[in-house]
Amino acid sequence: MLTSGVTGLSALLLTSCSREMPPTYGNLLRCSDNFTYGAQRSVLSDNALAREYSVADISSFPATGTVDPGDPTGSSPSAIYRQLQEGGFANYRLEVGGAVARPGAFSLSELKSFASRTQVTKHVCEEGWSAIGQWTGVPLSLVLDAAGILPTARFIKYYSFDAWEDSIDMIDALHPQTILAYGMNGRDLPLRHGAPLRLRVERQIGYKSMKFVNRIEVAESIGDGGDNPKHGWAWFVGI
């Protein structure tokens, strides 16, 4: 039995390394990342839901390491974000482009006009803590449908006002719990949690749920995978 298990594990590893898996860097460490990705995608249903909780379970929710992009003394200051912030984000626009039929930009009011989803979920941080919060927003799938994703699209790249870049595959992008959140715990999303809009990717570790989102690119390839792999973090961190 042990020999059979090892053989099966090796076959999956070889399959993950030999086919196009995101992201590949040509070294053994990244091949192990691809194995993790391939294993989870093979074992779990694409539609499996992260656990949802009741409002009574909502806990205190830290915002570790968050820096105001509008602060000119911050590490990644954004004059555009500061202007939007001063105007109450009335002029905010989420840009959506890339491999879509109808590239464009959505205001907050337009995003709120889509059917919304509210979910109470656990945020699991890579630093070892967790917290439960309620998130309200538009499913990313509805925004992508409105933009008209092309058949060749495989990934979603997303960018923030604080100069960060990340990406997810189309399975997570179209998952019903992946939302663009504009509300938290029954109120507008606060600055320290990514106002005016953040992504919630409930089936992955917390750092995939980027704050201060300002642009989405639908892509056929993700290149180097964004900023997390550049800083030593795995690209796929399923939970």
C-alpha cells in the first residue's frame, strides 16, 4: 500500500511539473508549489465552499501591516488615492481589461447595482492569527461576465493603490464566495481593511484577499505570479 501511495504521489507531482501550472519558475521549489496547486485542484471540488459562520461569531479583526495609500509619508504613497479619499471615493473607478470583450471601468455605485453577496467567513493570516468578519460585495464572476471574458482567459491579475500585484486562477475567480467587498460588518469597508474595495478569496490564505483594489486584468498567463512569489510567499495557498 505504501509503495502504491508513493507511486501515485510521484505521478501527480510529475504531472504538475510537466504540464503548464501556475506559476512555473524552472526550479524544484516552485515545482513543489505547483504540486500543492495540482493536488488541491484534483482532490477538492471547484465549487466547494469555505465554511460560513453566523453574525454572532464575528470577532475583533486586526489590520496588521496596513498602510494608508493616501499618506504621503507612507511606504507606497498614491496621490490618486488621496484625492479619491478626500472626495469620499465618489470618483473611484475599478478598471477591468485584458482578455475581455468589453473593457471598461466601474464606479462604486455601479458595483453596488449588481446582485450582492454577504458572507461571514474566517480570515486565516499567514502570520498565525485568524478572525471572523462579515463581508458584503459583488461576486467577481458578475463583474467578469459584464466585461465578457474571452475563452482564452485563464487567470485574473489584480492590482492595488499601494502598488501591489497578485493573481488567481479562473476557478477561484468564478467561485461564488470570491467577491469584491465594499462592506464589512454591516458598514462601508473601513480604510484599514482596504477601502473602498478589496478582494475576498475565501478558499485561500488571507494575503490573497488584496486591499485597495483599483484594477483587474483578465489574462491568458500570469508571468511571474505577482508580488507574493517575489517576496518568498507561495502563489497558491489553498485552505
